[in-house]
Amino acid sequence: MTKEERYEKLKDIIKIYLPEDVNITAVHENSNFITELNINSASLVDIVLDVEDAFDIRLENEDMDEMLTVKNALDIIATKLAAK
Amino acid sequence: MNKEQILEFLPYAKPFLFVDELLGVDDKGAEGRFTFYATMDCYTGHFKEYPVTPGVLLTECCAQIGLVCLGIYLLKGEKNLNKMKIGMSSSQMEFLKPVLPNETVRVVSKKIYFRFQKLKCDVRMYDAKGEMVCKGILAGMLTTNADE
């Protein structure tokens, strides 16, 4: 899976949890989930669980703590996939 | 941690405590009961002519037994349990039967997941006859981490 494919797959997940007033076009690599995309911590957990299913990986509490931006998420996904 | 100890950690008091007794709890779920006593303030206005327990209070009862009691059990061993912070993050309920003053209900909760401090449960409430009065999916965040 290329980086672009992972990014698109992640965006498909994120878009489910965006608040009504945030459009998917607002999502960029450097977007902060909570402060910029207005995703709350409860929804962020659901994003992580969906990411686990979609990429067949498992994230730990430390990964969750590091996952502030879309780029952080992509890095974590890439690392986990590489370690498989 | 036993059932009585869990109740001591509950961060509620009258008039907003909706757990009388915990009937059972394990890693997979919790079960408890509560009697909606007839002197509760809400009955004077819900409704003006005939008292019926508001759905939000049925939901709250499901959440206190199904999410919070279970959450305390799942967090057993955490040293800051007395400083636990909680918040309901989502509720999706269906109400099937009215609950009248003095009715005792039983709530059965089954854990869907507890990950990254989020507890999501399938909850069901039954009346004294064993008939279902409401059911739904509730989720909340529970943390004992002081800086969050």
C-alpha cells in the first residue's frame, strides 16, 4: 500500500467522525484532530479502532498519546505496517 | 473489588444517584437495580397531570449502573480511582414502556469495548415483571489520570 493509499483510507475513516461544520476538504496532513478538526477525544478513540480494523494493526496507549495530527496517525500506521 | 466498594466510588449523591444495589459485575458487564422513588422532584412536573419517569433519567440510570459501575470495576487497581473523571460521550436509546413512580428497574449492561479510556456498552432496562422498558448503546470517557 502506498502512502497515498494509506492517506485516502485514513481520510475515509476521519470523514465519518468530522463534526457537521467541518468539511473533508479541511483535512490536511498537518491538521490537529482535536484543535483544528474539532474531533472530540471519544470520537478519536473510534477513529483509532476503525484504523485498527482497516489496516489490521493494533495501537497502544502510547500511540494514542502521540496521535495529535493526521501526519502522526499516518506515521504510526506506516510503522505498525512495517513491523508486521 | 466487591460490589459494595464499587458503590462507594460512585461520584453521585441524592437526588442524582440512580443505583440502589449492584447485583453483579465482571469484566464483561454489570447488573444493578434502582427504585424510582415517588417523592422525586421530577414527578411534580413530568407530567403535570400524570407522573412518568423522564427518559433522560432512565438513560442516566442505565449509564450509572452500566457505564460507571462497570468502569470503576474495570479500573480497579488504578491508584487514583477516587479522583476518577467521567463524562458521557454518546447515547442512543429506545424507550419501550413507561416507568411509573415507585417502580423498581433492573439494568443489564454488556461491554462492547473499553479502550483508550472509552467504555462503550449495550444497556437494557427491565421492569419488575421482567419486561424491557428501554435499551440502547451508551459510551463514556473514564480517566483516573489527573492531568487530563
